[in-house]
Amino acid sequence: MSLVTKPLTLIDLFAGCGGMTSGFVQQGFEPVFAVEHDLHAAATYGANFGEEHVYWGTSPTCPTTRFQRLTS
């Protein structure tokens, strides 16, 4: 019998340019969502890890629909 393992996922709040995410990725985690208030830091994070899962803005204004795809 073989076990199918899924990578551990990571949500990064106050993500900055992704320094912490980089360390987690090196350990096998998969970033699935990030929030960053600073536009330039969010753009750098997007360049490093993909723009599809980084949200630029404040946490309270983050649309909840972003989280629905993470739980399905």
C-alpha cells in the first residue's frame, strides 16, 4: 500500500517580500495565500512566488472568497 502525501500548505499574513515563505518553501511547504499591505513588497512577493495567491491590502479588507478555494 502506498501513501499519497500532499504538501503542507502555508498562509502568510504580513508577508513582506516573502522571506519567511522562502524558508518554508525550502522545507517543502506550498504557499497558497499571502496578504501584504505594502504595494512594493507585495509585488516582490508575487514575483518570487506567483501573483495568483498574493493579496495587496489590509487583512480586514481581504475578500472572503479568497479563503473559500483554500478549504475546498
